[in-house]
Amino acid sequence: MVWEGAEAQSSALDPIQRRGQDYYLDLQHPKELWVRPLERGALKLLRSKELAEDLRVGPAPPPPVPIQTNQMESFVDFLRPGLKDPRKPKGVRYPIISILAILMLSVAAGCQGPHAIARFAQSLNHGQRRRLRCRMRRGAPRQYDVPCERTIRRLLKVIDAQELTALFADWMATLDPEETQIIHLDGKVLKNANPQPARMNQDPDLSEAKALIDTPPEEQKPKANKALTLVNFQTPGQRLLDQIAVTSDTNEEAAVAAHFPKMDLTGITVIADAAHTVKANCLRLTQERGSDYLFFLKGNQPKAFAKAKQLMPENIPPSGLLDGQRTRTHNPT
């Protein structure tokens, strides 16, 4: 526990500038701290020549770069054509191509959030930074600077999310040229992000899909009016194909049904959880898009579930056996 002394209080005559979450820059007076140890002998432990093993636990190191260093220049060249910079020219220090390259590589490596992206950027060696077109460090030959967390946050606020998603999906397609046969839907909720603005009145496809949702309201997923909900369309190998944001005036099922007509799904099998087992999704996939689906049916669709139990045997493969069907036995010879 830490208490700030009276001298550390900021005022017009005594400015104290905050630097990060736990650090301050006092321009006139030293900062006085009162510390209460939470463990007996804490001072002795901190004064020891080597920190105790159980106190050395720190944040996990940043993940490695997902591509080879000699591939980075071709990666930057892939991002360059037609890329627009939404920032004002005055005061720009880092090329947008460098920041976006770091963003995409960090996300592909598994980083989540601006803080993790900034730590990933700091872990890049100077050879990697040069290939990513980073800014050369003044007075230090062959050394390059990377953007800080604040710079990354500012760019994420103004960049076109759809353009960034399309770039990321196109780049991942170059790493996995195999023809897509299966697409998996994966919904994610970003609790610290603002909900997507309402769009029901401006999007007739979304309104139509919403009207066809036959799941009872009490069984539907909550509307995305409290947090940002994203739906990823990806392959079994985790290659991102597309991504949509669920608007605050609808839910995930309707948003996915309205987006299917915008995708080429011919001959592709779509897999999703039980929330998407609705007529709007099934009809559009089979009758309009020429694809197959594998959805799960359970109690959140009471009418469809009851009808399935009525029309089908109580136990159907692979969960059970049909009448007259024999079990498969193992013959040791």
C-alpha cells in the first residue's frame, strides 16, 4: 500500500506530471511516499543480493515474430499499395506502414491489446526494425526506434477497421495458399471497447435477418449494447478470412446471417455453435450460398429440438444406434 505525501499534491504552482501508471515526474519538489510492507521481513528480502525465486515472477516475454526476418521486406511491400494514412501530417514520426506491419505481426503472434503490441515492438532487434521501415534513431547509426504504446493507441482510434481487417486477411492468405474448405465462426466479446453503433434502420439485410431469427428472446445471446462483439470467420488453421462487428441493436445470430450473402461460400462447410442453428442461417447457406453447414441443436431452439426428437429416433448416429444396427466389434485375429 502506498500513500502520497502532502508535498506530492499537484497544483498550479507545484506541477507534477504523470509518467505511466505508477511513475511521476516532479518538476519542483521530490515525491514523498509512505510504504507499508505486506510481508514480514520484506525490507530484508528486497536488500538481498539475489531476489528470492518466488519473487522473480514477472510478465511473460513477448512472443517470437511469426515470420522469418528475410520475409519482412516482402511483407511491407505487400501492405504498401493503396494504403491511406488517416493521421494529420504535422508531428508524424513513424511511417504508418511500419506501425501497421508491427500491429499485424504482433496479432499473428498472439498479442492482445496495445500494451502487448508495444512490448512486442520493443522486442524486435534492429535488423527486424530496419526491414519493417522503422524510423532511424538520431545519432545512432544502424539503430531504429519503434512506436510506443501511446502512438499505437492513437492510430487504432483513427484507422479504418475494415481496411485493416482486409489487409490482415489478405496477408494471411499468402501464408496459407490452400483452398478453403471449412470455415468456423468464433464470436469474441471485447469488454473494454465501445459497442458498435446501431445500424438496423440503415441495413435492410440486417433487419430481414433479425426478423427471421426464431430463437426465443430469453434464449438468444445478449445484444451487443454493452461491449463490442466481434465474429471471426476463420479456417481450422486459425487463418482469418473475415470479421464483422455486431451492432448494438441486434445480436450475433442476425449479424452473421446478414453477412453470409457478402461472402463466397460455394462448396464450403460452415461450422458454428448452437446459437447459429436458426432458419435464417441454414436457409441462406444451403439455398442461397451453395454451401453446407454443421450446427449443433440443443435446448436453446425448443421448437426445432422438439421436432427433431419427433422425426428422428431417440438415439441417432454418432451418439447412438438405429434399430437393427449392430455394434462394431474388434477381431483380434
